[in-house]
Amino acid sequence: MKKLARPLALFLLTLPIAGCQIIEPESNWGAMQVTVTDQEGAPVANVPVARWDANQVMRTGTTGSDGIWTDSNVRKGNYRIVAEGVEGHCYVRPSKLARCALVVGSG
């Protein structure tokens, strides 16, 4: 019985570790607010917006009547923002709201 107790105890000690989930601190996350305007500065509603990581679309959305699209729970870092073929870049800092602007249309 003693020979079985030691391996069983080691197994039970490693069991909680195997089921652990790594959770990032909240400080690694922020949010971004993209404002889309025309060349006169008026907000543009219903514009599809995409947030890109290095190589892929991470999230999409559409601007509201105020020309704003907000993306919350964004990991800190640099992102490419695309709306109606216009690109911009946005840097999200931990626990902050990054404000980014794009001007669309040919004017």
C-alpha cells in the first residue's frame, strides 16, 4: 500500500496544475474607438470597419450614426484599421481607450 500511496500523491498534486488556465492580467487589455468622417469632417454612418492584427482580421463592425465604432477587450498592441479602403493604424495601451480617426470618400 505504501508503494501505491507515493505515486498517487504525486498524481494528485499534479492534477490541479494540468487543469489550470492561464489568465492574463486585465492590464494587458484596452479598447479602441474608431471615428470615420468624410473630408469635410462630418461623421459617416454604416461604414464597415475591420481591425487587423499582423496578418488577419481580428474583428469587424459598423460605425453608428455618429460615425463611431468601438471595439472593447482589445489586447495591447498595434493594429491596422480599414474602412472603405482607407487604412490607418491604432496603438492600444493597457487599460486605456485608444482613439483613432479615418477620413473616407473622395471629397
